[in-house]
Amino acid sequence: FFCRVMTSSTHYCPISELSPYIAPRWTILARIVWKSQLRAYPSKRRASLFDTEAVEPATEEAKTEATTAAPEAAAAPSSATTEAATEAATAAPARISRIEHVFEAQLLDESGWEIGATFFGPHAEKFGVTLVQGKCYTFRGGIIRFSQPGYARCAHPFRIIFDRCTEIEEAADVPSIPVVRYCFWGIRQLLGRALTTVDLIGVVIQSKPPHMFFSRDGKELVKREITIVDDTFATIVISIWGPRAKLADEAFSGFPVVCFKGVTIRDWQGGLQGSLPEGGVMDLNSKIPEVDRILSWWSQTGAHSSSSFASVSLPQDPPIDLRTLSTKPLPATVALVGVVVNFEPLASFVTQEGSTRVKRAIVIADDTGFCLSVLLWEAKAESSDEAFANHPIVILRGVLVKEWNGGRSGSLIDGGSVVFEPKLTEADRVRRWFNGGGSATPLTSLSNGGASSSSQGGASKGRMEALTLAELRARCSSYEASGGDVIVVASRLAMVQTRKRDEVQPLLYSACQELRPRSTMPCSKRVSPDGFCAACDRFSKVAPRLHLRCKIMDFTGSAWLTTFHEAAQSLLGLTAKACARLEAEPNGREQLEAAIQKRYMLQPMEVVIKTRLEVFNGQSKISALCSHARPINRRVHGRQLLKNIEDMLKLGVENAAEPA
């Protein structure tokens, strides 16, 4: 390897003209814009005259092969055959068992063309250390071959394999050759291709904290996973290492556009994940035109379409039905298609790190007659209530299903996607089933607890019927031991108990926000005035939560309900934090009560009530709990009222037709 600087008078062949048909002693002047790490692999090959290392002795397999290959020995007598076989086996080329090395590079010259190059064996060991990414070199001679379309990283139809005859010399820097040149691939284009290293550009939509661990040989490693999305509406998880992973979190906040060169793409748990090696390039401040294109797409479309992003890092298996899921080993990450039969209001909580997270529980059902509760998070959960009303068909990709509370529950993982009304055969099948009578079919729930698992029909685990308050009272009077129901009542908020026997009743309490062991959910237990949580046995972070006694009313009567946080926020139209701020002001209690009274009889609500017969001190008592509430869907409720009127008219006609 020579380090002298080449003069500018030398004639160089442009990379654009390289092909297997040009003269073999060509010379190119190029910059190494990307260089992989030196990799080792075991190799067994035939010995040649150029090999100086010791060779393995001929094996019995080689002797047998040599005996078979000697026709004159096969025709000789037995004694001669043995002697001929021994001579043939001795003369047979032995195999060398050794560790070979390889690395790859991408070369760019003034013509603007980029070509891939590969170094094998001793040449890889020699040049893998001396060649520096970003410098210019002259390359004289090499083997030019067709590049494999499925593995090509450059647009050039050929690639170079440098052999023992290649001469490489360092050259003076050429400013007209860019230091880096990208050949970007769309993230969605990675599916179904055999690419191993690509260039990517996208918006950083998520960044996890850096994670430090030790490799098998005791080396300390630092890793950070970031998720990017591009204008193909697809996302991918990319791991960055070392100093890049240690960058401040602010570098990845605010949805910056990042350019990657040399990202290694590998299969991981049924999906694709990227990893940027040490020789790769990451640029968060690039000024190339592609950055402006991605920024324009993000501001106009991408920032408002996060719920429709599809992750290539998730398993690309087709959706499965809920009956199959009921027997699938857990935990499992699956794709599901179903109709939204119920959903809960948006809820928020504070994590142990102090960040606020939002979630929403929905229940989906399909044509197998099963339903499942699934938790949505962050942007997917923040879709408006109207998006989940009227029973839309959804496809959920990246649903992690685990055992929970004696049943099965799903949670959309980071990178998962929610697509409303997808154009799929499975979606059309579910829609035909639901419109053809599935909406009134009793459902078998795979989940216990969570969102109520039924709409117009009932679920086999806990009935859920639409009743009036008078019908609810009659139902409760017939309860036997441990009887109970889940009932939907169309009603209005009539009163909130703010005083009892002239004593002011507390409407808020402080709840512990520390995470439960081996869970992502907060403790939520009531803490003492000084912030001590008895359940966690420590002083913890707290957040205000509502606990109300609410009176609801419909045209048949009224009922008092115990109403906790999420349902109370929906009935009041106020968050717990807003109520706490109001109460903390001068004359805050009066202001809070005035704000609550403005909600009385204001809006019809769909209230879900859980009733149960309880025995306390030998006396039976009906407990009624408001599990959640949401504004009534006037369109759906109106259609149901018309159907009830139609049923009553039919019943009246039938009674009139009967003989006296």
C-alpha cells in the first residue's frame, strides 16, 4: 500500500464507464463515502500454489474421491488399485481451514456515479485498516462483475472485487467529489427485498433513552433505538450506537429529519429492524433537497396521519381471527381486523419518570363471535370519539396479547398502527357479518374487566343491555346471591353531592402515580396528605383524581351512583387537574361548585352502570357504580328509538288483529 499523492495529470476512468468489457488496467479516482467494518468468517477452500500456510493432510473423504476419480486405478488388480488410490489421494489438492476477512465500501467520483466494492482475504486485512472513510484514493485494476439486483446498494449495474493485482494509492483531496452521497430507499420498499445495507431518510417520531449493557466479551456498549417515518407512511426502528446514542434527548425531539447512510437491515421477530454501524453516517442537520421534501410532507400530511403509519419492524403476518387468538400461546404479537363495538373515553396518568401518558380502551369483535379489549396509546388513543363511533372497521397491527385478570387483553405496542375502514377482504367479511345481524349476536369475550365488551348484543361474560332507570330498579330487586349486571342508560347528570348534612364533601383525592411492579400501570391508591403511599411503602408522586356521588335522571326516574375518575371527568366535562386548580384559588370551592352546576341537565349521556348485590354486616345492599360515560351518539340513539317505535306499532297491530 502506497501513500504518495497522485498528480492531476493522470487520466482516470469515470466510474460511470466501468464494465466487464473495458481494458483490465483501468484507474479511477474516487472518495470512500462509506466503509463497512472488517468481518471474519470461517472458510475451507482448495489449496493453491500461492498459499504459504500449512495445509490439512488429505482426509479419508479426499482419498475416496481421488480413488473414484482414477479410472485406470479402478481397472487394475486389487493390489495395484490400493497403490494407485494412495498415490491419487496424495496428489489430490488438500483443503485449507482458516478464518477469512471481508469488508465492503462505496466509491464516488466526479462523474456523480457511485459503485460498490468488496475486499476479501488478505486484501481485506491489509486495506481494512489503512483505508479511511472520507478520503480520496486511486484504485488501479480489479474484477468487475454484475451486481445482484436484490442486494445492490448503488444504482451502478456493476460492482468491483479487488484482488491481489489491485494497486491503491492515496490522492489529494478533490473538493468536487462530495464527502457523502445518499441513495435513499423508501421504508415501505424494504419489504420483500433482500437488501442488507441501505440509505434512509425520515422524521424522528420516537426516541428511547440510551441503554448501556455489556457484550459477551465484557465490552461496554451503549444503544439507543429511534423510530423514523417517511412519505411512504411506513416506520422502522433503527438502533444507533456509541457516541451517537449518547447524544442529548433534545437532539431527537421536535420531529427532526435525519439522514442515514449504511444502515444494516435485518429480520427481527418477523419484522425488519435497522442498525447503524460505526462506519455509517447519521446527519440531523443535512441541507440536501430530500430533507425539504420530507419536511414539506410532514407539515402538510404526515403530522396529522400518525394513526395510519404502518411499521415494517412489526411481524408482517396476515391478520388472524379472534377464535384463533383464543387458543394461541401467549404472549403473542398479532394483527387483528374487527369492528369497534365499544370504547372508553380518553384517560391520562403520570408515569414514574414524571411524564404524562394517555390511553384508550376499545373492544373489537369479528365474525367468529368473539370480542377482545385492546388498549391504544398516545396518538392512536387521541383520535376523536367520533372516529370510534358508529362501529368502524379497524385493522390493528402490532397488538401484544397477554393474560390479564383471568382473561386475555391486548395492547398496541410502540410502532403499532390503527387503520380505519381498510380495503381488505377480511374487513369486508367482518362488515357484512356485522350488518347482517352480527350487531345483535351475543359475543364471547376473551377479556375480563376493561372496557365493556358489547354494543347492542350482549357478551357472554357480563350482560350489557340498554335499560331505563325504572327497569334497572326492577332488575336489581330480583338479584340473588352475587347477582349483577352491566347496564347502559341514556340519561343526564342531575346533581353532584357536594355537601352531606351541611358538611362539605371532598370531590378530589391524591392518588399514587408510581408504577406497579412488573407493570406499566400506576398504583393509583389514595395517599396520605404528606404524599405517603401505604401500598408502595414510600413517598411517591401524586396526581389528583375525582371521586363523586352523582345523581342521573331519565324520563322514568333517577339514581345515585358512585363515580370514579374517568367517568367523573366525562360527566363534568372537566379534568381532575382543572378541578384542583379551581379549588386552590381564593373562593375556589364556590367556583368549582358553580362550574359543576353548569353541567346539570346539559347533555344526554350514555352511562354504563355496573350493579352488584353485596352483603355487609348481614344486610344485603345493591351497589351501583358508574364505570364510564360518554356523550350519547344522537344518530345511533335516534335509530334505536325509531326501531322501538316500530316494534311497538307491530305489537299494537298484532294485538288489534287478535279476536276478542
